[in-house]
Amino acid sequence: DAKTTQPPSMDCAEGRAANLPCNHSTISGNEYVYWYRQIHSQGPQYIIHGLKNNETNEMASLIITEDRKSSTLILPHATLRDTAVYYCIADGGSNYKLTFGKGTLLTVNP
Amino acid sequence: DTAVSQTPKYLVTQMGNDKSIKCEQNLGHDTMYWYKQDSKKFLKIMFSYNNKELIINETVPNRFSPKSPDKAHLNLHINSLELGDSAVYFCASSQVWQPPYGYTFGSGTRLTVV
């Protein structure tokens, strides 16, 4: 699986958009970009995934650069409950494991 | 209906004891996993099972023995518990070879060895 690089921490004001970057410059053509988050003491939660195109669901938007070397997860209106560690993972689905890095601790402030 | 359920949620036990954690998924997925998250919060894969067959064993001590009686269940038995086994253990499931390969995690079992 491609290695990903994320900032260790970020802050965001409540109600503002949170933009979480991820670098995956060695991603291969069949690897998806996944975003998960882990709210304190809970199991990781799937947020969104994409291959080439930008994606949006009820939780977030995912913007993938044209060369696929980086992506940005956007939480359009962050709330206090969005405070969590966010993991960006590049995975092709065939390794029988999802490898987590250290992620980005997003703190949403009132 | 919880998609991936683990029991118990908390487990406190003495060193040297043997304990089991159970996991069940009702998503029809063909692959199940055990992850360990230690005090440093790093999530590490321990085992993965595909259709009841062990696929990955990430250099886990053989005191840890997973068992998958069927595709929907993956249990973890731990013998001779040590202080270093204290961690949160997460079960997960996914459907391999079928995009989008998303994983669903359970809520975790917090194991404390005293």
C-alpha cells in the first residue's frame, strides 16, 4: 500500500470548513484513497473514499488532485463532535489489511 | 442492529489468566480482522481471516489464537495474559476483492491486565 503523509494536528473553528490534507505521492493506479476517523475511544469510522474523481457524501467531500498524488478531506461545517483523529489511507483492497498511519488530530474549537 | 459487535466491552483480568473476546458481523462480509491499539494510539493489524482461513498473522505471539467458526464470527483467545497485552482490541470486517473495500469496525474491547 502507498505510504501517506498527514500533518499531526490541525485546529478548526466550529461552523467553519475543515480542510485536511494528505500526501500520497507513491499511490498506484488501482489504489483508492480512503478516509477514516476515530473519535476518542471509539472504533474507526469510514468517512469517504475515491479513486480519481472528487466525491461527496453526507459527511464530507474528497478532493483528489489530477495526478492523484494528494487529496483533501473537507468537512464543510465542522462541529465539536468532529474532533477526532482522521486517517488517510491508500489501499488497493487486495492485501487483506488496512494499514493505519498516525493520522491528523483535528480539534474543533467553540 | 450493530454491524460489527464485540463482547465484552471492558475486560479487567490478572496476569497469567486466559481470556476470550468475541466478534460477530452481520454485513455478509467475507473477511474479518483483529486490530490492536496500544497506549500510544497506534492501530496495528494482528490477524485477518478470509472465509474462515487465516490470511495474515502479523508476528503476533502464539499466546494469541484467533478462531473463525464461520464467516460471520472471529474470536480472539489470549493465553497467559501479560501486562503488555493491555490495549484496546478492535474487530473489523470487509468484503475483499469487491470495491470499495471499506472496513467496518466494532466499538472495541478495552483489556486491562493487572
